[in-house]
Amino acid sequence: MEALHPCPSCGSEAVSRNGHTRHGKQNYKCRDCGRQFVLDPQWQALSEEQQGLIERMLLERISLAGIARVLQRSEDCIQRYVNRKANQVKQQVEVSAKPKKRLSVQMDELWSFVDDKGNPQWVWIALDATTREIVGLYIGDRSGASASALWQSLPPIYRQCAVIYTVQNCMNFGR
């Protein structure tokens, strides 16, 4: 009987063959911990250097497909990394302290399709007209409920003291 490789999780020698992967590689299973594994897997974790490159390329607005080609990784791998990073971002906008006086907020929206043309998504954004800080943000459809969600994303001082303009109205005032 040939010697099989130890389990990468627990180091046990109680390993048996367990069929083949969809890529044709021999699959093994540890009888002690139940872990399945292959020798020399194709999948490799993103290195710290690659993670830094992804973040810099995203800031340069390079597409996920472009990043995948540069790093020679799958688009799925890049998307999973971006999703993990996005989940770590605080969802509430932090703004600098404001005095209780009249504040001006410009609101605008833009839209794009996600996955297919049957799935339009709207990005609603609110900017402090003086400081140019993003003070509110919401992603959803173009409905009254989404407008309410954008309103709720504003810090309380803006909901109390702000005059709201759309970008179109601001352009009309300048004429």
C-alpha cells in the first residue's frame, strides 16, 4: 500500500483517496477530521501585495475584469475580495461637526445596470454644498422609499437645518 500525504489541517496520516475533482485531480479525505483536500491546489490566497494592488487599481477606476487580467486571477476571486472589503466599510457617513445654522445640501442620482438590463440600480447621493462632503448615500431603485432612505442616511443636523437642492435646481439658480 502506498503512503498517502498527511492531512493539511490536522496532520493525521489516516487519509484515504476520495475520487477526483471536476478538474481531474485526485481528491483526498482525512478520516480523523473529515477535511477534503488535493495536493498542489490551483487556488492560492491573495497576497498582501496583490490586495494592495487591487485597492490601488480600484481607486484608479480600473474594471474588475481589468484587475483580474493584470493579476491573472478570476473575476470571481476579485469580486469576493471587493465584497469582503465593502462589508468592512461603515455604512453611516461621518461628517465633521456643523454649527446649528442653515446648511445647503445638493442631491443627485445616477443609475446603471447591474448584471443585466433588467436590473437598473440608482445611486442617490447628498453633498454639503459648502464643504463638498458626502453627507448621505443610498443605493436602490428610483422610488419614494429610496428617497426616504437617502433622507434617513443624512445626519440629524442636516435633517433639521438643511435646505435641499437638486443639481438641476442649483444649475438653474446660476443662470
